[in-house]
Amino acid sequence: MARKAMIIKALRTPKYKTRKVNRCRICGRARGYLRKFEMCRLCFRKLASEGLIPGVTKSSW
């Protein structure tokens, strides 16, 4: 789980564009981030399997 201070720091607008840190909007995870959905792979997998992300289906159905 991400620390609260790091999540708050990532939400602020950085002074330089290269300092931007992409974090999951749900859990705050920085690694395994999917830009298209703005969430980490773990949250994406959970929500996609529940059918809560429109346009995403399981490939093995």
C-alpha cells in the first residue's frame, strides 16, 4: 500500500513536467500503471473481471 504522503505529493502539480508520477486513482500504486485506464494492473484486473470497466471483456470466455 502506498504511503499517504506519497499519494498527496503525486497529486500536486509538479514544478517540472518530468517529475510527474503516475499513480493508481483507486489504491495509489505507482508500479504496473495503465495510462489508458489511469489505474494499476491489480485494480484493472479486479474491476475488469467484475465487468465494471466498459469495453473490456475477458479473452477466455
